[in-house]
Amino acid sequence: MRVSIVCVFAASLLSACSGYAPPANLSGLTADQLVAQMGPPETRRAIDGGGTRLEFPRGPYGLHTWFVDLDATGRAVRAEQVLTEQNFNRINPGMSEDEVRRLLGRPGEVDGLARSRGTVWSYRFVNPFCRWFQVEISQERTVRSAGYGEPPECSRRDNRVLIP
């Protein structure tokens, strides 16, 4: 009895993860087929050439965000996991918050700055260290600064590090 309960639980976990990333061969899938497999996208954006970009933030603590591009006929042509150091390095002071969203997607956390000076967008990502990428957005809705920081779960007082 106990073994069968464990097997059912394990199977349910595996099936819950099946829609985590886009299918390996997504070429030609329609938006409806992707949504059936991955759930609804957080954002839909128009892209060059008459296509659409679907944004799928994923995972515990938001360690991945997948962008899936559809061509003008509504068929999938490309998928990319965008929470990477290469993309973080493209964030520069003066960029608009929309430009940041187009590169990195929705932030995992948004915190206000004191005296209404703006917000800080935080992005968790897969890395061997306990860090996240943060973007300071000014009141004018442009990037004031960006860099790596330590998320709160890494500085617990009991010296236990919780890594998602």
C-alpha cells in the first residue's frame, strides 16, 4: 500500500513538471497547442515580422523564463530561456523598463525604494552561488543601476542556506 502511494505521488510530480519547458521539437506548434502543454503565457508581445512572443515565467522562485516566438502564421519557430548572465549583461543605465521586460520578462519580485525613488526588480536564476540579478528602476521608469545581489533566503540567521 505504502509503495503504491509513493508511486502515485512520484507520477503526479513528473506530470506536473511536463509543461515546465517548451517541447523539444516545438517547430510548427500553434499557440493553442503550446498553451495546452505549458499553460497560459504571462505576456503576449508583438515582434518584428508580424509574429508574437509568448512569455512563460517558470519554476520555484522563478529560476527560468521561457520566450517562445511564433511567426506571422501563429506557428512556433523558436524558444529561449532568457534568465542568463549574457542577457543580464545587456541591461544598462538609461534603458526603459519596457526594454528590460523585453529582454528578461517579468521580474520575480518587485520592491519599492524609500522616499518613492522607484523600484527594484529581482530575478532569480540558475547559478552555483546564492545570488540574483537586480535592476533599479527610477521614477522616470528607466534603469538607474543593475547588478548581482544576495537574496534574503541566503542570509538566514541560523546559518542554513535554502537554495531553491
